[in-house]
Amino acid sequence: LTVIAALLPMGFVRGMMGPYMEPIPALGSVAMIFSLFAAFIFTPWLAQRIRPSMESLEKSQESEHKQTLWLNRFYVRLLVPLITRRPVGWGFAIGLIAVFLLSVFLFYLQAVTVKMLPKDNKPEYNVTVNMPEGTPLPVTANVVSQLSERLMTIPEVVALQSYVGTASPFNFNGLVRHSYLRDKSWMADIQVEIGPRHHRDRSSEELAVATREMLTPLATELGARIEVVEMPPGPPVLQTMVAEVYGPDDATRRQVAADIRAMFERAEITVDADSYLQDRYTSWRFVVDREKASRRGVSVETINRQLEMAMGGYVLGDVKTDRAVEPMFIYLQMPLALRNQFGRLGQLPVPSVTGAMIPLTELGHFEEFTLDDPIYHKDLRAVEFVTGEVTGKLGAPIYAIFELEDLLDNYTAPDGVRVDTNYIGPPDSTLASALEWTGEWTVTYETFRDMGLAFAVALILIYILVVWEFGNFTIPAIVMVPIPLTLIGIVPGHWLFGASFTATSMIGFIALAGIIVRNSILLVDFSLHAVKAGMRVQDAVIYSCQTRTRPIIITALALIVGSSVILSDPIFQGMAISLMFGGLVSTLLTLVVIPLGCVSFSQALLASIEGPVDPKAGKATRGSDPDDAGPHGSGGPGGSGGSGGGIARSLARVGAAASGLVARVTSRG
């Protein structure tokens, strides 16, 4: 139930990350329920079928006895000094807290970075090419051809497909990036296929970095801007780094956006800096003289249709074939050598209502004009977008935001104010220059926010379950102490592997909470039964450790071995590290921290026991003997010799009960 309680809240993660997270609590909860039935039904049945003979059981009893004695000596030497010697106990507690703080401090030192998800090793990536606005299609095609030739020099590249002046087939990532709108003559896309991951040594991320370093100088020389676009491992966004710029008027807003784009280019961690600002460019249009057209009997619609036919934008019909999925359209178009000369276009005949053919020049004239800048809106607010990609070891947008914030400290907007930056929402007002950081940062913030809330709810549910089990409010706190201690293994584990702490790492951290609590419950419950049977609290916790060490260690090893399967996966590596290192360290600390907590709060432990308790256990544990008081509370005995003797007497009673059980099983056999 504790594992289900830890996983269940993750199903309520909102935003685009919600559908990615929802299968984890659903499948995990179902798996835990089935494993519970298997443990209570299938495992006993299988044990009955493959039970060893009594001879083998008697032989294994000797080795079992040796292991028990060794564990007894080990825990007596380990735990008794921590219980009975105040400096040793406080030193251990302070050292544990110091190690925990040092582990968390690795985040501040950026030895372990935080990001949404690591990039997967995909078989393809894209290169987007943007020429200056108004660039003719042949010029763009020539630039794309040179870039493609350079791309083919990469050994891992298997095939290329370029789209010039038309939108390439888009996927979910392209849908969010609005790739279907890239149909202008100065826009192009190059799809690069690099083949399966097993046939190459470099990952797609390494190849993308190499492609960017190779093509950027050539693109700059040719007057183009390129972006290397990789398939995102999680929810797609407009761009990894996005700054949404707001301002009091169009001129101020566009100037601030241009200045921030320059900061993107100066920042060391950002590459592929771009913006949605459009360079001013001119175009040509035909202005109809309506008076002349009306006098000649020619409509404006007829003039437009004739020009469309000449320029190639008019569809006459389509041809359908048996095997073609889509029809082939028929266009009527003048040759390029004719349609790029206004003198020749002016001779284009236009039919009138009387059937006469009127030259186009007699119905109007051609004029050059400057196109207006586009105005983008978000939530009814005018906005400009500045985009960029994050590269290097600190590949998360939050680190790029920190660097850009330092550059913004010395910047004053054209309206005379410092730009107000917002992390979790748009600015309250657009009367002054301001910006909001979005892109991957928004998905990261929302995901970790919801997962943090889910973790808090999981802790509350686990606490309620443990309170329901023991009928006490103090013991659940003792049981849940190892949960934060898992970070002592998780964070250094990420540092050791050079991995970032991602959303999957957080999933492993949350799942580990339920698993570790289960081990703590086993130790506390076993100690309670031993105290109820007449043991002192100190003897009971040592006895529970030596008895439950083997199953707890086996459970931890099973978790480590099972998690090692996904250790090589780029996306789920963080989860594997959390489960492996966090499970190992927290398991070892559980066998020390839980006994110390039980002794420190022995009064709460005794209060949770239902039914009669051996008076000796209560009296000895409550510290009636002044020599038995220890630094962790009122319940520690005074020396290791007493612990060994108490456990020996308890073991004798347990051994007698076990001998009776074996005798009954033998008689039934």
C-alpha cells in the first residue's frame, strides 16, 4: 500500500507532461496488487511444492546459526556504542546531516545539473534554414544545396531530404513549432537521416552539435541562419529557450526583442539565436486603375486571374492516377525569363466583356512597396518571440536564464525602465517593457511543481497508512526518516555517472519512498513483537536487524539488478540511478537509523503495543535503572554485554518455539 500511495499522486500531473506520467501510477499500482496476491497465494503454493527435505533443512540450520551469531556480534558492536555513548550518537547524527547537506549542495555547485529530460538517441534530426526575408527561391535553393553537400561529409549521415519554399511533413514537434507555416521562398528544411543507433558510435545529440559547428560558419558566409532541431524526448515546445517580450508600443517592443536576441548571441550557453522579428523587405504589386478598367469593360477579378495564371498561382485542374494517393494539380505559368520582367508582363492580354484583349499596362501600373511587420499576439497581448537553443554540460534552460539575467542587469529598455522578468506567468501590465521566460522552462517548472505536490501528497498518504498500522503518531515519523536520506545516494550517483537530475530521476525518488518505508515497517513491526514477547527495546531492535537483514538486503539487490536494465537508456537513466544508488544507501542507513529512532522514542514504541507487555521489558526500557539511560532517549541499556545476554535469552526462547514448529511439521510429514 505504501508503494501504491507513493505512485498514485503522479497520475494527477497536469500540462503536457501529464499523459507521459499517467501510465506510471496506473501500471505500477496494478503490478503491486498482482504481486501482493502472488506473495500470499502463489509463493506459498510454490514453496509447498519445492520444499527441501528435512535433512537439508537440518544441514542449513548450522550455517544459519553461524550467520545469526555473526550478525548479532556485528549489530551489537555497531549499535550499542551509538546508543549508550552520547558523543558517538551525536557525532553520527551530525555526520549524517552533514553528508545529506553536502549531497544537496552538489546542485548548487552545478556538479549535478537539473533539466527536464535528456535528449534521446534518435535516428534523425532537422536543419532549418532561414534566408533574409524576400530572398528569391533559386537563391535559397542554392544555399540549401551547398549546406547539403557539406552535410554529406558526415560519415553517419545516411540520407538527406530538403524542402525549399514549402513546408516539410511535420510531426508532433513540428506542430508545436508551426513548421507547416514555413512555406516562404526564403525558408527551407533539411531532414537528416543518420540510421539506427546500433550502427554508429556517436549519438544523435553529438551529431547535432557537430552539424551545428560545421554548418554555422558556412551559413553565416552565405547570409543564412540555421537551427539544428532534434526530436524532443518529452513534450515539444516552440524552442528550448523562449523569451516573450512585451512593451508599451510596437517600436519599443521590437527594439527590446532585438537587444535580447543580441544577448542570446553573446551568451556562452545559448546557440541558434533567432527571433520572430521580420527584416523589412520590398515586394511588387499591380495597382489597378479602376476608372480605366471600368471604361474598358474589365473587372478587377479578371485582372487578378490573368496575373495568377501568368505567375503560376492558378490551378486549371488536376490529374488523378490509379496509384497516386493525392491528385496532381495542373498550373499555367509563364517562363521565369518572361515573368521576371515587368515590361513583358505589361503586354499580358486581359479579356474584356466585349471579347477584346486589353494589354495589362493600359489597366494600371506596377509599384514597389514595403511589407508591414507582423504583429504576434498571445492572450490578446502584442508580443515578440526571441528563441535559442541551450548546449553544453549545462543543457537546461534555467542555467541559460541565469546567464541572461546577469546580462539584463546592465540593460535599460528604450522606454527608460529595467526589463521586468517573469518566470511563472506573463507580466501584470504591458505599459512598461517586460518579458516572460517560456519554452522548455515552462514545462520543467510545471512538471517539477506538480511532481513535488504529488510527492508531498504521497508522504501524507504514507504517514496516514503507517499511523493506521501502528496507532501512533511518532512511529510513522521514525519509519519515514530514511526517505530524505535516499538523496545521499541519489545525488552522488548522478554525479558519478555525469547525468542530470531529470523528471525520471524524480519519479525514481518518489517510487523509492514507498519501497524504503516498507523496509522500515518490517523492522519496527518485528521490534514491537519482540518487545511484546519480553525483550528490552534495545535488544529488540538489534534482534530485528539481525533477523531482517537478509530479506532487506535481498530486496535491495533485486531492486538494483532490475534497475540496471534501464541504466543505459538515455531517458530513463535518471530513474535507474535513483533506484540503484538511493535504494542501496537508504537500505544500509535504514538498518542503523530505524533502531536508533526506536530506542530514542521508546516510550512511543511501548505505547503503540496492544495487549499485555512483559513488565521487565517496559521497566527496563523506560530507564528505571539509571545506568541504562542512553543519549538517544530514556531507553538504552548500559553495555554491550547486557545486549548480548538479552538477545541470547530471547534467541533461546525463539529457538525453542522454532524447534516445536519443526517437530510439528515433522510429525505431520
